[in-house]
Amino acid sequence: MLTQMRFDILTIFPDYFGAPLSCGLLGKAIAAGKVSVGVHDLRGWAEGPHRQVDDTPYGGGPGMVMKPEPIWKAIDAIRQDGGTRPLVVLLSPQGDVFEHRRARAYLESGRLLLICGRYEGVDHRIAEHVVDETLSIGDYVLAGGEAAALVVIEAVARLLPGVVGNPASVDEESFATGLLDYPQYTRPPEFRGWRVPDTLLSGDHAQIDAWRRAQAKALTQRKRPDLLERIRG
Ligand code: ADE
């Protein structure tokens, strides 16, 4: 089991990542040296006085396409640097959809290089010949891959031992078990007339476990029957 994880991000907006990488569990994991993140400005590998990273699409159409040369050079340079060879992932709505299983696989790789596309996308030769995989975080289109890169980093980093204080929370939560998580409640026992289920106040742990399992199953059946299908295989 790996105890450290390295992420590299290739972006035209390096400033985007300041606050998210310094807050909460992720900020703590970075400060503790469990997670390290290198943010690389793609323009550093672009040529010409304007350090141009995009160009008009062949065949016409709206918008701009990211040029292959700066991305290739950047990947080549970042790969050489820092020991472990990274798994190179291009973020794009055209990719495989991200889920828990893939977050686990990324953790096992030890090092990820996340390429953030912008504009109408990246020259397809990068997806076809350069990156290891293309990844989408869901069926919607973002302005660029930066927010998606943060989603991946957060989902993977919290699987590292010691990043989440209580390891049971990682093992028991939605998707790790294959089911959606059961509902949680805290004090007060009654709020605006809405009561916490009696079982949770009973102190009977066997009964509480059974209630939670039943709730998780019923919720999954109602909202994500596809997950149950998968468990039944
Ligand atoms: N870039 C734009 N939309 C995206 C998505 N849904 N997932 C990953 N990268 C993206």
C-alpha cells in the first residue's frame, strides 16, 4: 500500500489551484508531505512572443483548439523530472467517466500527471498517441479541465492512509461499499418537529447497524439501481 502520492497539473491557469490545495484535508495532507502537487504553466513550453497555446480548428468551426507541441514538450519534461514515471491523464468530457474504482487505481500508480484542456479541446493526436488515458468527471461540459483535476486529486488523496483521520470513514462510505451511504443525523433529536429515527437513539448497536444497512440498500435501490446490479454482478 502506497503512503505518498504525487500529482502534477499542466494548465494555462496555475493560479486557479492556490486556495483548493491549501484548505481542509488536502491542505493538511500536503503540509504533512503525504501528498505533493506540482502546478506547471503550459505557457512555459509555448513558443513565440505571445507564447501561443491554441490555434483555429482544421475544418473550420467555432473556438480554438489547444496546439499539440507545447503539451507534448511539457509532458516530456515533467515525466523526466521526479523519479516515478507518472500515469498521464487528459481531462476531457470525451473521456471514460471517473469513479471510485479508478480513483483506487490512480492511487496505486503513485504519480499522476493531469492535463487540463481549455477552449474547444486539445488536438486529438495528444489523446491518441501521448496520454495514457482520457478522463471525464461527468456528463456535462466545464470551461476547462482545472475543476476536474481538483476533483480527481481530492478523490484520490483521501484514499491515502492517514489523510482522513478515521480510516473507517473511507472504508464505509458510498462507493467503497458499493452502496450509497446511509443517512446521518446529529443533535438535536428533534428539529422543527422533524425527529431523528428512534433506532439511532436506542443505543442498541446491532439494531443500528441493521437499520443503516437497510437504509443504504433502500436508498441505493431508489436512486442508483445500477450500483446494485453491479454488486449482484
Ligand atoms: N473538461 C470540460 N468538461 C470536462 C468534464 N466533464 N470532465 C473532465 N474534463 C472536462
